[in-house]
Amino acid sequence: MTRPAQLLDRRARRRRETIEEILEVAVEVMTEDGVAALSLAEVARRMGLRPPSLYQYFPSKAAIYNALFAQGARRVAAAAVEAEAAELDGADPLARLRTFQDGFCRWCIENPVLTQLLFWRTVPGFEPSPESFAPAVAHLEELRSRLRAAVAAGQLAPQAASEEAVALFTCLVSGVVAQQFANEPDASYEQGRFTRLVPTVFDMFIARYAPKEHTS
Amino acid sequence: MTRPAQLLDRRARRRRETIEEILEVAVEVMTEDGVAALSLAEVARRMGLRPPSLYQYFPSKAAIYNALFAQGARRVAAAAVEAEAAELDGADPLARLRTFQDGFCRWCIENPVLTQLLFWRTVPGFEPSPESFAPAVAHLEELRSRLRAAVAAGQLAPQAASEEAVALFTCLVSGVVAQQFANEPDASYEQGRFTRLVPTVFDMFIARYAPKEHTS
DNA sequence: GTCTATACGTAGATAGAC
DNA sequence: GTCTATCTACGTATAGAC
């Protein structure tokens, strides 16, 4: 009665692949038609399936949005950490924070659909589940810890680790990304008129929280 | 054959009122169901009409979105100018710019639906017509002229009137508004954790473009 | 696991009577 | 100017055969 483990693995893997493909195609559809215009029928069509078949993998349309939210939250957090680690392992906290933030912004620009789902909340009835939301909270905590590290290193004033400073930091990033999407949605991260301001807003942040000079 | 002018006026006025009511109810529906979920049938229902009747006033759903875009663009520009004029007539350019900007932000927070339509572009197929877009362009020009005035008065460095500075200014505002909507959509302008940062980001802007000190 | 068939609901838009 | 009636289209979701 029990099947070979290998076969079960194959089936499980195939199922996972199908789930991944559904999410990928869903992003394609949203890219073309708008985040709020996701249609399961269209996803099925592009996969060569009938709409009912999708319900073997997701119980509802909302579940697909939710899975995409969770996936996006994990990916954007990972992108920031990877950017930071890539070229600056061992660098000072402020330089690390800068690349962390740059990685975050770059991911957002390169993933407009997921960014909109994550940070704009424009889909009529959709609310992410607490589990899907968790990675987003974790990312914010990573940002906080990096601000604290810069303070501890004497590169920023103590207030830079306050909740107000965290909020301000997110506003600066959010603003650049929002303006880039609204005004030049197709520009690359490097060429965007607004994304080019990422280093600028970072400089403004560190200028505001410059540590007091001790002319010892 | 010709009717009394008074009667024609009455009809014309009534028609205008109906058009206004359609737009008002549309905003109500979008507030409750999401900007992208506007339904003409729902609007008609709330007005005590049948859906086909709306087509006497607007030729399509897109036309309603377009009218709302134009209305929003006019109103937000007016809100900024009125805020500026209200308490600071005759004040220095930088103080005027600050209240101008504050009026803009306040209007955005108090009109989330129109703000989303104007600045986020999240409605699947919708593009505003050039005529609807014109007031938005005009507002940006008003911002530019105020930056130039502050430069001319020696309150900001010349670069504060550059296109980069204008872009930066819009990013700062956009970021605060975006974060407020995403995280505390129901907070008032005064109480919002993010809108409270409007003066802060303004200060950061003027700090960046502080004129060179001449110790004459 | 995928299908056919279908229930069920909604939408935008038009034709033509009143 | 508003209505009834209708067209056309699309969507989500479920039941049950294969």
C-alpha cells in the first residue's frame, strides 16, 4: 500500500513546482493588468489549465494574494541582507546600513507588483494574514538593529535609533520608490530620476542625526 | 419654441448637481470598497437610480475616473494655495512654502481616495486625459515658483530651484503620505505618526539647501 | 490531478419605451 | 431624463466524472 518514498517525493516536488508557477504567472498577470485586476481564470489560461484546477493548490484568490505577500516580504528582506553582505562584509555600520537600504530600494523597483501589494495595500478586500505579515515585521526589526549599531559605533546620534527616526527613514525610502513608480515606472534603478535620490535621502538622514562633535 | 432662460438655467443647474452627486457617491463607494473597486451599479443604487441612467451624465466608467482625477488635481492645488494665503499673506517665501506644503499634505490625508487616484495610479486601465492632467502640472509649477522665490530671497541656495531639488521635495512629501496611508490610514493629520514628520522633512530639505553663509 | 458542467453573481454598456 | 429589458462578458467557486 505504501508507495516508494521516491515517488512521493516526486509528487510533492511537482506540486510545489505547480504552486510556484501559479504565483509566478499571477505576478505576470498583475504586471500587465494591474495588481487589483488579478484573475484566476487568466492565470489558468496561461498555464494551460482550467480555472477549477487552481483550487487544488489554493483555496481562494485571497490565498494567492496572501502567498504572494508572504513571498514578497521574505524576498525583500533577503535582498536587503544580501546586498549588505555582498560587498561590505566587515565595513562600518553606516556603510552597511547604506547598502542594506540600497538593496531594499533596488528590489522594490525591480518588483513593482509585489511592492505595491506589500506597501500600498490597494487591493480591495485583501488583508495579509499574521503569518504572512511576520517577515515584514522582522525586516523592520533588522532596520532598527542596524540603526542601533550605527549609534553604538558613534556614527549617529542616539536619537537615530528612536521610533521617530525609524519612521522617518521608512518615509524617505517609501517616497523615492513611490515617486519613481508613479512618474517613471519603466526606468531602471540606476537611471531613474527618483531612485537616483536614494543616496541623497540617506545623506539627509545621517546629516540630521549626525553625532555631536567632541573637540577632545 | 424657445423656453424661458430661467427654465433652461434650472435644468442646467440640476444636471450639474446630479453630476456632482455622482462624483461624490463614487468617492464614497471607493472609500469603502477600494479605489479600483468602483462600481457604477453601486453608485446608481445609492442614488436611487438604475445603472443606465448614469450614462446620461458620463459616457463610461473611465470618464468618471477621469472627472475625479481632474477634480482632485484642482482641489489639491487649491488647498495648498489657500493654506498658504490663510495665515501668512506677506510672510517670507520659506514660511509661505512651508504652509503651502502643509496644506498639500493635509488635503492628501483628508482625501485618501483622490490622492490614490492622483498619485499612485493603481486603477487597472485608467490613464487621465491631458486636460485632466493639466492642473497637476500647474501645481508642480507653483511649487517650482515658490522654490525660486525662496532662492531669490536668499533663503535657499540656488540649487534648491533645480529639477533635482523639485523631485526631492516631492519624494519627501510623497513618502510621508504613503507611509501614513499604509500604516495608520485612519489617523488625523495632526495625530498621525508619519504626518507629524512633515515639518521634519521640510527642515531636512532647507538644511540641505541652506544658502552659503557670507560673513560679510 | 484534471477535467466538464454548472451555479451564481457581478459588471459595463446599449436599445428603445415612456 | 429615467426607466425596463437585454446583451455580452467575465469572474469565483463547487460538484462530480474520469
